[in-house]
Amino acid sequence: MVRSTFLILVSISFFISCAQMTLREVGKLRMGMTIEESQRVTTVSPKRTFPLGTIEGNGTIEVHLYILHHGDYETNYFLAYRNGRLIYWGYPHEFARSKDPLLNEICQKAVRRLE
């Protein structure tokens, strides 16, 4: 009885940890990863996906929204792809304060899609 209870608790812990995107997973992301590669690293599917189309000749842009968990804190976290390759990831405010106008525009369009 004790052994089966222990196995159930271990299984529950494993599935709970796999259902969340964490800072550990974020640390494994690399510039240029494909969508499939980054989804293998994060181990969870994005909460939402925003195909933004072409932005001023910069190729096809797509943003994936994840909920990032860090202890009791959870927040929106974006992964941005150009032509299917990861170009930037971070909190929406990090996109917004970037000196890169493309990242600013990506953030504005993605945040509008959240509303």
C-alpha cells in the first residue's frame, strides 16, 4: 500500500512539472531553433499561437504565448519566430523596450491579439 501511494505521488509530481514552462526550460532555448526544436525543449504546448504574417519585409512572423511559472509567480512569455526560426524570447515588456523596431511591432501586435 505504501509503495503504490509513493508511486502515485511521484507520478503526479512528474506530470505537474511537465505541464509548466519553467526558467530551466527557457535557459535551453537558442537563437535559430525551429518551432519543433523549441517545443521539445519546453515540453509543453503554447497556450496560444499568433501568426502575424509578414512585417515590413522581415519574413513571416509567428508568436507563441506560454505561461511561465516560477514558484508561485506566473506570467505571459513570448517566443517569436521569423520564417519558422526562433529570433527572440522574453516577457512582453522586454519586447516592448527593445531597441529593435521589429521586436516592438511584434510585441504590439501580439499584445493586441491577447485582448
